[in-house]
Amino acid sequence: MRRGLTLMEMLVALALILAMTVAVGSFAKTYRQGRDFAVSEAIRDREVDAMFGRLAEAFACSDASVGGVSGGENDVSIHHRGSVIPAAGPDGEAADLLADSSRYDIQLAEQFREVFVAGSAQSTLTWQSSVSVLQLRYHNGSSWSESWSTEQGLPVAIECKIWFDFDPEPEAIETAEGVVSADVPILEESDWPRPDRHRIFAPVDPSIFPGVLP
């Protein structure tokens, strides 16, 4: 004779099903978070690597006679005779691709973006990834400076540091109770963490600057 399940057995079965459901849900959430983090990191790496390549090419082809290099800590403009942009933009013409000189800009305001100018055409690339701090420096052959002007000619090297999630001057902090004003001292630059990405760009032919190393 077959016996039906008792109330206690039903409750135990339901508890086991509930525990398994919670475990599967927690695993799925962790998996999604890990996947989203990996995708975000891949996008960052792709954007930074591509930008470093464009910056290196523009700087290697920079020409003081057509504008040279000018910039500060958060932006730089490089006039060059290379082919940094793959196209002249949606409104560009074929002649723009044959322009005698072009301009490549890096800017960090609310978002990080790159600007490409060739002839009469201009296109802007805004990053998907957020950049908290961009720090650019320029070497004159003997020391680094935080700004550069076209009157100085071309720098011997350009240094680029990027922090993705770092705020040296926090104004507010998110807590479980909500957003509160930050009561923390401003970090001195010597106490900053290591940048997430750091590169130094030097001319392709160092013999142009004999005996000079940054």
C-alpha cells in the first residue's frame, strides 16, 4: 500500500527547494557581476590601448611647423603629418584624408574624449569607460612640466597617467544611510595610488635629440 507524504516531509522538501533556488540565484548574480566586470575591464583595456597607439603615432609625426604640441595636465593637442584617423568623419570628403596636416586632441572634462581633425572634417570619440584623473606631463630635455606651448617647439617626451576610479578631492561619500559630505583631507600627490595605466611616449628617432634622455 502506497503512503502519501506527511506534512513534515512536505515542509522539508519545500525548504530544500527554497535553499537550492536561493543558491542558484546567488550563483547567477555572482556570475553576472563577474561577467560585467570582465566586459568592463576589456572595454577599458581596448580603449586605452587604442588611445595610446593613436597618441604615440600622432606624437611621432608631430610637426612644429604646422602647430606642434600644446597642452596641460588634462588635455593635449598634437598637430601632425601622420594618419591617425581611419576616416575623415561623417561629413568629411576624400580630400580631407589627403590633408597635409591633421590634429589629434585628448580632453578630459566630464567624460574622456578624443578629437580628430583633418582638413575641414572633425570627428569626436567619447569613451564608454569613465576616467577619474588624467595627468599629462611634458619633458623639455632636462625636466618635466605640467604644461606645454607651441612656442617651446616639440617636447622630448610626453607622459600619460590614467586613474579610472580615484578621487583625490572627494566632496561626498556614499554610505548605507545615503550620500554624506566627505570629511577627509585632500591627498597629496605623493600619497596617490599607482595609476591604472602609465606610459611615456618618446620620438621614434631619439637621435633627433642627441644625448637627451627624460
